[in-house]
Amino acid sequence: MDFKKFDRLKKQYEEFIDKAEKDVEKEKAIQQTRSVWFDRHTIETLLAQTDPKTGGLKIFFGKYDEDTLSESDSLANKKDLDGKLTLIVAASDANQDPQQEMMIVNGGQVCPPNCS
């Protein structure tokens, strides 16, 4: 993918999510997630659970709330994630949903606040 289209896709998301956050959350609107980073070890661990030919990663979208904050280990102050969008990554063969908890990972570094 060329960088111009990459930047356009990101910009369109940022404009959409900023408007949607304000429309839905009103005065409680927060700066929403721009990216989620997963380390190589996590990705390789998930891929190792898949078939070499049909295996891959299935990405699910989610949103943290008080009950799900404990699922992330990306921040010491988990309250900073309340209301943030996140990605859940699962080991998957042929686009199947995960069959075991060990095939599912949440806890990538959410940006903001963990941006580099």
C-alpha cells in the first residue's frame, strides 16, 4: 500500500471517529483510539497455533468498559482505557472464530495514550 492511501485511510477514520465519539458520548467524548500495537512474540505465538496453509489472524473490534479493563495489561492506569476502542487478535484457520481462550489476545498498546 502506498503511503498516500495509507494516510488517507487513517485521516478518514480519524475524522469519522471524532465525529461519532462526539455524537454518541456528547460531553463525555474522549480522544478515541488511533492504533493498537502488538509485539512480534504475541503475533508469532498466535500464528503457531494455526495451520501452516490455512492459518492466519482474525481481528475483532471492541470497546473497553469497566468490566473489560482487566483484560488489558498495556497500562498501569487502566482507567485511561475506559471507553477506548481496541483490537482483539485471534488465531484462526480458514477465517474461523477462535475455539479456545488461549487463541485470543487483547492487550496491545492502545494509542493514545501509548503512542510513539
